[in-house]
Amino acid sequence: MQQRPRRNRKSEAVREMVRETRLPLSSLMYPLFMIDGENQCSPIHSMPGISRWSADRLIDEIAECVSLGLRSFVLFPAFADSLKDTEATLSSDPSNFYLQSIRAIKARFPEVILMSDVAMDPYSSDGHDGLVRNGEIVNDETLPILARMAVAQAEAGIDIIGPSDMMDGRVGFIRKALDEAGYTGVSIMSYTAKYASAFYGPFRDALDSAPRSGDKKSYQMDPANRKEALREAVLDEAEGADMLMVKPALCYLDVILKLSENSVLPIAAYNVSGEYAMLKAAGINGWIDYERAVKECLLSIHRAGANIILTYFAKEYATWYHADKG
Ligand code: PBG
């Protein structure tokens, strides 16, 4: 035999030398859920290990994550139903606790990267990402609401705006609004290929943000489609996005690969709540080697072409990362 591929696997030292993919902590973004109040930490039952934090407690949590080597965070607010309305008015009110908390976190940790979510659902009494008129999710009337929300977030000090709403033309619309308000340095990571997925269930529990009627299939993408992701990518690039995201991650590795091969922009993937919950449940029950399975999943997302991974595993991964190096 001339070729014996096993020679490159003969010891850990050799395997490490020929390893093609490594996942550094700098690639990870840690999503965090926020609630109003003081000294609050409310666990999310469908996401064991993940909680909703009030700003004061969140600051301690971020400090711990920063000491573990994480430096990017994605912030999601949970608002009381009584504050929601059809126009998501609260989303651009500078006195809302989310914008206030962003200010406080940024003041305490100027060096960390903070990303927001731009969509109407956490603020909307309809629970949809866009404006609902006669049962339809209307596109163009939604855009100014999203733009106001994005500008208010930029004003509060957010570094990256994450439009997750999947309305047509929103990236360009938001980019223009940010620039006109003087926020030319605020980035946009577009949820470019966001699929109408069953894997967002635990997230919607966490924020109590499920649609009150209907589903999100008229704006989020059909899981059967891959070429369409390329169409969305071309549009987002042209509209001024800085980074493109695929969401969810694990069922969509082919989409991540396709975008990474066809775009000059950095590609991110969102390893979503349902993907977290599945592994966590199997781990808690002892049905799987949790640490190895999580590392394998994150590495696979990275191998497929995502330089940036938004994942609820970020903090645990950071702990393991240091133990592996030690
Ligand atoms: C809101 C939004 C969702 C997620 C991120 N932003 C839910 C949805 O679209 O229904 C899901 C994230 C996750 O499941 O971890 N637009």
C-alpha cells in the first residue's frame, strides 16, 4: 500500500498537527436573555442552564464570561405582555429597560461586542416580527418601525445590529437610517437565511414571543430551499450588510457552506435554542457524552464555513477550552 491515511492519525500530536479546523473563543457569541427589575435570575425551563437576567445580575454574568475569554454577546429582552402593542411602540422608547441596560453594560464593558435583535416580536401584541394588518404581515410599513428600533439601539451603544425579521429590503432601509442618524460605524449582521424552523420553540418560551396567531412562513424561509439563501445573500450584500447569518445551524450546514463559498462577507451561524435543548436533554439524561457532542457540533458548524457562531454553549465551551489547554 502506497497510501495509508491512518499515519496522519497515529497519535494525538500528529492529529493535532494535521487538524484542519479549530474553534477559538473569539468566534463565539453568547446570547443572553434580559428582564426588567433588580436582582432577578429566572431560569428557562426548556433551556436548562440558561436564564433571564435583570441588568445588575447580567453585568456579573458578563464579567464572568469575559474572565473566561468571551467577548461578544447577543442581547434579547423579555417584556411583560401589558407593555406590548400592535406597533411595537416600546421598541424605540429610550426609557425601555433593554436600551437602558445596553447603556449600562456598554459603560461597564466598553471593549465587549454587543449585538441586538431587530424584529417586532418581543414588543408586539401580535407576536410577529412585522406589522400585522388584517391577518397579513405587511412588509413596507414594518420597515420604518425596524429602522427606528435600530437607531434607538445604536443610540444606546450597540455595536452590531441584528435584523432577524426577514422583511424584504430591511437591511438597506436600516443602513440608510443608521447613516442618516450619524451611526455609520454601527455594523449590521443580517439574519440572511433564517428558516421557518421548529427549533426556535424554547426561545419563544423564554421571551413569551410566539405568534398569537398563524406562523412565520410568509417571511421566514422554507427549510426545503437552498438556492433561495443565495438570493437573500446577494440582496443583503448589496444593501450593505457587514456579515451574513444562517439560522438554525445544524440542519443547515449545506447552506452555511454555500454562502461561505459564494460571499465575500464573514458568515455567521446561529446554533439555536432547540438545538441547545436537544443536546442538553440528552446530556442530562446520560444518553450522550455531552461535552464531546457539543464540541463536535460547534466544530462542524465552523468546518462548514461559519467564522462566527452564536451559541448558548459559549460559556460551557469557554470553560472546557481552558481545561483542554491547561
Ligand atoms: C426573533 C428571533 C427568534 C430567534 C432569534 N430572534 C425567534 C423567532 O424568529 O421566532 C430564535 C433564536 C433561538 O431559537 O435560539 N425574531
